[in-house]
Amino acid sequence: MIRVLLADDETMIRAGVKAILTAAPGIEVVAEAGDGHEAVELVRRHRPAVALLDIRMPRLDGLQAAEELRRTAPETALVMLTTFSEDEYIVRALGSGVSGFLLKSGDPYELIAGVRAVAGGAAFLSPDVAHRVINHLGTGRLSRAAEAKERLAPLTGREREVVALVGAGLANGEIAARLYIVEGTVKAHVSAVLARLGLKNRVQLAILAYEAGLVDPAA
């Protein structure tokens, strides 16, 4: 059972997200919070596998709560809930150690898939979020694409396959099954690539995969 904490200051949003998650087999919402400070306290108390955090919340916003939870509850995977109006927040959050980004207005199946993915150790980016992040990076998009391709150029063919599947939101076990290799080898590839490229987490690696054209944001 995947235990989830849900934090959002809008009661209707919490109710809707909770209804979607509790209807999905294998997912349980163990706590709800109306602000970032309460979210931090409840994560510490319940130790859920996944915490869904609204980016904009009173007392502590989602980014501040994520930074605190990275220090005090690193075993909980963090997913940011966002809207189309919060691109700058998303860009800021890329370096905060979160495992994924989901749109509040997205497909319910995407929400369920995202929770399951990050609970399994994967990064998960809503395709719409990934597309907007890359667009938000601005007029240098073509140069950034070239830079991303150049950064990935020294990787082996197998490493590039792994990076592409990380970008597609697959967990290590799923990547192993897809490539017919053992999960430990996938983990070693991901760790080596993160270290070689100077990246902090799988979300940053997924964004790089999108920028380099290894994943289609519109897919």
C-alpha cells in the first residue's frame, strides 16, 4: 500500500485529489494538510511514501516545505501540485529535491501514475509541465537543446537509453525490464550519469532528457 500525504490550502482541491487517489487500488491517503507547516509536521508523524504538496500555501509554501522535508524526512518522495500560472515556481523547484510535478487540472490517471512512479523511486513530470518548463527557459531554447545534447554526447548508448526512460517517468525496475538488464545495473547507470553530469536528482536528469529531445513533452 502506497501511503500518501496531501497538502493544499483549497479544501475542494484536496477533496478532489483525495477522491481520485483513494479510488485507486494500492493507494491510501493517510493525512491531509491545509498549509506547508502542517504538512511538514504530518509527514514527520506519518512517514508517508509520497507527499503531494501544493506549490502555493500559507505559512510555508510548497518549496519551503519541500526543502525542510528533504532534511528531516528524506525517505518521503515529494511531488509538487501546480497550475499553469506557476512556471517560475516550477523552475525554482527543480533544484529542491522533489521527485515530480503534476498539474491540478491534469488527467486523474496521470495523478495516479505519478504517485505510483515516485513511490517506486522514479521521477515523474506531467508532459504539460515538462513542455512549459522547457518553454519557460526562454529564447535560448535551441541553444539549450544543443547544450543538452552536447552534455549527453559522452554517454554510452546504454546510458542514453536509461536517461530517456528516466525522462519518461519509469522506475529502476521498469527500466530494467524494458532493457532486459538487472535493476542493480540500472541504479548504477543512473548514479554514474548523475555524478558525471553534476545533477542533483532524477527530475533534473528528466528535464535534461526532454531538452536533448530524448523524450517528447507532447507524448
